[in-house]
Amino acid sequence: MDKKKRLIVLASAIGAFALFLLINYGILMLSGQPAAQPGQAGSMEERGAILDRNGRFLAMQARFYDISLWRPSVNNMDALINQLAPILGQSPAEMRQRIDATSANFLYIQRQVDMATSNYVRAALAEHRIQGVRVAPVVGRVYPLNTLASQVIGFVGNDNSGLAGIEFAFDGVLAGMDGGQVMLTIDTTVQHILERIATQTLVETGAESVIFMAMDPRNGHILGSASVPGFDPNNIQASSAMQRMDRPALWAFEPGSTFKVFSIAAIMDAGVMSGSTQFFCNGSYVRVTNLGERIVINCLGHHGWVNARDIIAISCNAGTAHAAALLGNAEFNGRMRDFGFGARTGAGNPGETFGILRQPEQWSDRSRATIALGQEISVSALQMIQAASAIANDGVLVPPRIVSAIVAPDGTLVSDWDGAPFGGLFGGTPRRVLQPETARAMREYMAHAATFAGTGWRAAITDIPIGVKTGTAQMIDPQTGTYSNTDFIASTIALVPADNPALVLYVAVIKPQGEIFGGRIAAPAIGQAAEALVDYLGILRGRNQMVLHPASININTPVLPLVYDYVPDFSGLAKRALLPLLARNDINVQIHGNGWVRRQYPPAGYPLTAGSLIVLELE
């Protein structure tokens, strides 16, 4: 083809395309539908699901509809508002305010409405009761469990891209790979237990917030990560930045006396003290430096002669300070860093804090002692449970992880994905930080702290040994830069069982009102959670009850309800009864798990149309 012919073909193509645009623009204007604006159309790209460790949906894709307005096509704005506002659940004044707030010809009236609402809008358009309104299908995010684990999961923006939490950290997986799925280590039952107890503690103490974490120290799996008050990612606008904050990963604070577990373990492991080494506590630790500075660290009691076990059980400040004086700054700092303090854990949150652990050359003469007490150092809850794994695992630290697997759209596991934030997809590499005998001794001391001889006796549970360390930390007053006399953090860390830990628990009560001591308000929360989780996770007690039942039972088999215009209630149906749904070609049905239906999406009563997706979770 010569140059002249190529130009003729190109010109013809351009002309045809221009004619196509002109015709479509005319059709839209005559139909009263606004043309889609660049960058304003809702996303129709598939986004993968986020699931818990058992395959329960935490975030999933759903079809929604955006309602927009093309101002030039509206003949009577007042009449339009009076017709449309009730359909969208808005007051006419509210809708008028939204429309008058901009002079743009195109604007969204409401984003991501459900199918039933969109059908009402379409009916009003078909009956010519409104004009200039466009109903555009979009995909959006649904969080079926609402507030549960919301700070971990995060949320998406109007363009369906991740803005926080796992949604943001793994956006490349969820939005890419044709919608890969991310499976978390979180167990929704564990998460529910932690959030329930944390909320109860929040109410009882009048605290600003409560953090509660649970981890399997053997593999680093974070089973639960609660931060209350929380938020509902289905309704971001109703939440504050503080409610959306993933405090366990993002917030650094002085830990107080719970930190003594790690400082005393490090000093013992260095060989400068043993379990039988004794120090005298007369109510304070006093030292005069070479420069004549008098350093005084007060204790809550006059404990007399104390050893390492006593220091942990009764939380003796003076004994801790005496012990810290036996180790040099450089080695003490190095051992604290071996525990992971001053560095990100790499669990899976890209905004994770490093905490604050200054280099020894920036320390004062009292820094080593105060750091050993849990002051002059800031940590995250993630760092605390990570460090506790070394005590639990005979000295081997196992980094925490929040993601257990990535699943490609074809169902295969992705084991070599290199886009995970900070430390790789499955956390860091386990490393030895203590000798086995040091870790075992510390577990014995923590178990003693859970008896009536220690500060953590309120955390004790039935028929199983538990190891704890309590703490109460003064917070820094941001106005004065000094320690506050009113703001405290009460905390407790626990190993369950103490002799062979399968669970690490950590709770922090932030700014409680009235009672402030960790042994009194944080330890009981640990006990409540441990009682529930031991049974749920199948951790053996000293005396297990046997459940007796008759040799035969009668089972009534529920009948599959009709699936027609609305979603029925599938609760309690066995998997076998659901199988006929898979043969339907007018709806899409996904069945997850085995047993009986415990959860469903959409809920019963939701309108059904051709191609609707029904998700059934069985247990």
C-alpha cells in the first residue's frame, strides 16, 4: 500500500471514530443520561478477597451502583430532588446542599448504592419522573464481619485501591494477578474473643483504648490483633483517624515493667548474674556517678533481699536497677536489639513503627537502669509479642506474621511473591537470642508471678499453668515533655501454658481512669482470654472434662428453601443439601468449608437478579 492510500485509510478511520463519538453523545443527551467523565467512572476491575486462616471472608468484591447527575439534562432541579432524595435515603435539603456545593455539570449524588436502590432509580428514569441521572455499575468492597479486625484488614478508596492495612500492603496482589487472594493468620473466633474482652475492659476502666494480641509463638502466626474502639470499613466516613489506626503495629509507647522479662533475661544470659544472685531493696536504688550526680530509682515497696525470680514476681524496680548495673551499655543495647526492639518486625504492615531505642552514646548515666525498667524506650505491641516468643521457644525468637498465604486466581499458592512489605511474605527467619536454660528459668519466674505471691495472680486460670508479667507505665505529657501524673498504660504479657507455651497474649490498657495498675486491670483480661482460648485452641488442661452422650441421635435434615426473587436463609443447612444450587445457571454460588452453613452473603431477604453471587460459609 503506497503512502497516499495509507493516509486515506487513516483519515477514514479517524472520521468513523469521530462519527461514532458524535452519535453516542447525541444518544446520551436525548436519553437524559450523562456521558462518563474521564477518571470519574467507578472501577469494574476484579479485586481478590481477604480471608482468615480458616477461609472465612474478611473482605470481598460485590456489585454496587453509582448514582450521578448531568446538570445540563435537568429541566426542573427541585422536582428532581423531591423525587430522588427519598429513594436514596437523603433529605431534599441534604441533596440540594450537595448539588449546590459545586458548579460542575457532572457530580456524584451517591456512590455504591445496592441493587434494590438502583432499581428504584431506574424505575423513576423509565417513568420519566426524573431526568439527567445516570446509574453506573461498579464493583466495591464488602466487609462481611463489619468491625472485626478492621484495623488489620484496612479499607479501599472510591477507586477500589487499598488505602490502609492489608488492603494497602498487598494491593499489588489483590488488584493485580487478576485478583489474587490474601489469606491471613488471623482466626476470626480468636479475634472475636479478644475484641469482646478488650471492649469490656475499655468500658470498665474508662480507658482511651485497649490493645489485645494473641500469637502462636511456635510459628509466629498472629491469631488475633484487637484495637478498640474500632471502626466499620463499610462506613469509613463514620470513623476517626484514631479508630482506624492499627495501634498494635503503628503505635510506639513505653512498656513499663512488662519489659523486665527481657532485661533480666538478657542480664542473666550474659552470665553476670544467676538465678541465685541477690540484691537488697530498701525502697529505692541509689547511685552517685563519677561526676557527683545522684541517681535515685524508687520502688513500690521495701522488698529486702530479692533474686531474679522475686524481681519478676513482685516487679522490684530497685532489684532491676541493681541487676542492670552489672552489664555494660553496649552489650545491654545489643541484647535488646537481639530481641527485636528498635526495628520493625516485618509482620506485614508497611507503616509499622521501629519504636525508639537510642544508641548507647546518647544514653545518660541512668539510661541503662531506666531502660531495664521499661522507660526511655518505646516499643510496639508487635515487638513485645515477638520478644516473648524467645522466652516461649527456649531462646529462639520467631518473628510474627499476619499473612499465611497468597492464592492465585487459579487456586495455586504463591510462595515466591517478593512484593510483601518489610521482611518478606512470611515474616523473618527465627534466630536464637537466649540460651535454653535462661528462657526456661524466665518461664518459671513468670509462672511464680501468676501465683498469690506475685502481681499477676488475677490472670491465673483453671487447671493450666500460666506465666505472666504485669506492668504500669507513666505516659509522657506532650505539653510538658515530662511524665504525666494522670495518664498511664497498664499492661500484662502472658505465656500459655507456662511450661510449654502454645500461646502468647499481650494486653495494654491506655489511659485508664481510676485504677491504673496492670496487675489489677490488665491481668484479669488476660485470664478471661486465656480461659476461652485454651478450650477453643485445644490446649490441654490438667483435668479435661469428658462429654457424655447417648449412643444414638436423631438428625432432622433441613430442606433447601426456594431461591427465587430474594435470598433465603440458608442457616444450618448441610453441604449435601446445598449441592443442587451448583447446578443453577441463573445465579453464581460459592460454598466454602464443610459441615453446616454458619454465615452467608448476601443476607437473607436481599433481592436476587440474574448472575447474582451467593457465598455460603460452612463449619
